[in-house]
Amino acid sequence: MTNILIINGPNLNMLGKREPEIYGSTTLADVEKLCADKAADLDVEIEFKQSNIEGEIVGWIQESEKYDGIIINAGAYTHTSVAIRDALLSVDAPIIEVHISNIFKREEFRHLSYISDVAAGMICGLGVQGYTLAMDGLVEML
């Protein structure tokens, strides 16, 4: 069975509370349920994780050999973390980058992603549906 690791970075645990005008009212628990339902439809297994700690995310990526692909919303680490980028470079599986908001319609510093050129693709600006679209894309790639 196909296994997908879904990683969420800092502040995503605050979905539904933090800046709802940008991120909406959907919580991370809602996103996890959305992904679990999609996984059942696609007949795949997922592991859904969130951390505010950069090193923990790096560790998950380094230990990801049991997964067939990774979906990552690195949050603010997208724009700052060479460590996460370097860890993703060691992955021998497709990676899809996801952002709930359109990072290119926001502050200029958010336009830079240290992940995009490592990822097979990026989905941004489509809300939490970006996660399920990424799951579709990843399954298609596999």
C-alpha cells in the first residue's frame, strides 16, 4: 500500500484561530480528517504530523524512507529553512509543497521558497483543498 507523509510546520496548529481572514476557519484537525477521508478514497495510508520545531521536522524527513512520498506545508520555514531544504534533498521520493494561502500575493519575503526547487510541484492559494489536490497529484506520480 502507498504511504504518504504529510508534514505541517510552525503555527499550523493555530489554523482556525490565527488570521482567519487569510487561512479560514478550518482547524488542523479538520484538515487531518479531510486528508484521512481522501486517503480512504485513494486507498493509501497517511501519517499526518505538525511541529513548531525545525529540528523535529528535519528528523521526520530524514526518517522518511518508509514513505512513498511527502506532502509538506512548512509554514514560515518555507522562507527561512536551509535545514529543511537540505533534508528534503536527501529524500528519494516525490515531494509536493502546499500552502493554504497564495504566497505570491502576500508580503514579498513570502515569495521565496527554499522548498520549491526540491519539490516535484507546489499547490498554493487553494485553501485546505490544496492538501487533497496534493494527494491526488502524488498518487498520480507514484
